[in-house]
Amino acid sequence: MAGKDRIKKNNFTLKIEKLLIKAVIAGLILLVGFQFIMLNDTARVFLNYTAGLEGSSFGADGMLTKEGRIYILLENEMLMPGVQLLVNGEPAASFNRREIELTVRNNDLLELDAARVNDEYIHISVVGISDNVLQPSVGLRVKAKSRIETISRVRLK
């Protein structure tokens, strides 16, 4: 009787092994098949849930951050090439011209660097802004002599 139980156990384990081998082969075939289907961009949207979450770019130019423009006028009679406008502490422009156009982002810090000019005050004013700029406003005037003076922190809509 013990021999028949051993034969039944061997038949049962053989059936399970055959079933497992067939399942592994079927799984590998499905895996390879899905990998080939995933190469097609159109089919990938239907098979991959996260592909639908990715979405598209924010703007036509691909910019993720908004930018604004600020126009600053030097009110002194002479041009001042030694005077610079700083954006976040970095030189952005110098007053080689009477009017300067700056491209700024939200929360940028604008400063006037008049540290190289010792003998007179430097007067500037904001004469124009783009539609999406909330701060600084048109008409803001700043003067500085022999130091760095804060103009404003940029706020965008």
C-alpha cells in the first residue's frame, strides 16, 4: 500500500511540475508580447496607466516657469557704464544705454549696484512692465550712492 501512495504522490508532483512549466512558458510569451506592444506609442497609452498621467508641456515654447519683462530708465544726464542692475545678486545689465530691458522670473530680487560710483547719486525709474508683472510697478524710483540699493522683489501673475 505504501508503494501505491508513493506512485500517486509522484504522479501528482509530475502534474504540478508540468502545469508550472506551462505557466512559466505562457508568462514569458505574454511578457515578450507586451514588450513588443509597448514599443508602439499609440498602444502604450492603453496598456500603461502612467503614460496618461504624463500629459503635455505647459506652453508652446516648453517653458515651465513664467517670465516677465521690466524696462528701467536711467534718469541721470550721463550714461553710467560702471553702474549695474543685479538680478538675484548677479549682474544682469549695465547702464551703457539710457533704457534697459530685463527678463525676470517670479521672486527675483532686483538691485541697483552703484558701489563703483562715489561722487553722485544714481537715479533710476521703472518705466514699463509686461502684462504679467505685479511688482515692481511703473513709476517706482530708486536712488543710490556708493552702495547696492534694493529696487524690488519681482511678483508675477
